[in-house]
Amino acid sequence: MKYTDIFLDLDDTLIDTAENTRITVSEIYKDYNFGNYFPSFDDFYTIYYANVSCLWELYSQGKISKKTLQRERFVGALSMVEEIGEEQALAINDDFIVRVMEKGVLIEGAKELLDYLYPKYKIHILSNGFTEMQYKKINSAGLSSYFDKIILSDKVGVNKPHPDIFTYALNEAGKHRNEVIMIGDNMVNDIQGAYNCEIDQIWFNPEDVPPVDIKPTYTVKRLDEIKSIL
């Protein structure tokens, strides 16, 4: 085998973070009577999603802090609702975090892929997620037994795609870059980040989006296709 170790993204590569988030936001919408302020859940979720996507982009670029991202998740989405002040929006955010960590929906084929890879490779999570959330999400999804190392940007101090987090991960795994392959769904953070560090990549691309700046080593639409590569 060319590779001995795998760097594996977590959110929206293994854990269906988008679906878990949508389920949790729908609970929040109902339990806090957001229907009094928005025409429908879809209307609110469009606002919420746009706000959070922008925050995560800024966080990945190192332009805002973790604290700001967490603070503005609901403060920003609810900024036009006069009846909900900042203090309540922050309390809603705390409730959201507790709930979303308990959700365990996986990307189709994630468990089967891990069962296939686990006997053959050392698997290391490489994620931009927050320490206090990622471990709980992994446990909620029943995945904790598969991973040798869990490497989080929160601890390293830089986010993917910064080369320092990939260097840190290589040192943690005790491997050279040609012994490792990166699997992830995010073209910039996972794939281009690994590419820039001369680490091979498998781009999980379920929407079949055409690559722009680089050609990944491999591209798959479904996780089960990885079995024919590794």
C-alpha cells in the first residue's frame, strides 16, 4: 500500500453536519416560536445559513475568533427581531450547541467506509471544528473507536488550509507527506490545503462541482467509491 495513514475531515465528510444543523435549527425555530417573526422555517433558515456560512468563512481565514463566530451565530441571524435581545440570542445559541452535539446523522456510507479503512490504515481526524463540540459529536455518532489521533484547529492554533496544521498533523502521526492521504469535502480547506503541502487528496464531491484552481489526486461522488482507491 502506498499510504499508511489517512487524514480525514469530519464535518460533511463523515458526520452530516448540514442535516444535523438543519434538524436542530428547526427544533429551535419551533421551541422559541420563531414563526411569530418569520414567514416560515425556510425563510429563517436561509438567513441563518447565510450568516453562519459567512462566519465560518471568516473564521477559516483567521479574520474572526472562535468566540465571535459562536456569539454571532444567532445574534446575527436574529438581529432584525426587536423582541429578541442579544442576551436571549446568546442563550438560544447555547441551547443550539447542546442539542446539535447530540445529533448523529452520518453521510451515507460513512460507517461502512470506516469499517473498511480501519483494519488497513491509521485514521486521524483533521478538523477545523471546536474541541468541546467535536469529541461529543464523534461520540454521538458512534465513531470514537476508529481514530488514532483527533487533530483540531482549535488546539493547533491555525485552521485548514494553513500549512502549519498539516505539518502539525504529520508530526503527530509520525509520518512523511508521501505516506498520508487527505479525504475531505471542502475544496479549499481540505483539498487545496493538502495539495499545497504535497499531500495526496481524495475530494468527496457529492454535488459534482468542477474543480477550479487545482486537480485533486482523486475525486469521488460517494464515499463507497473510496474503497476502489484505498
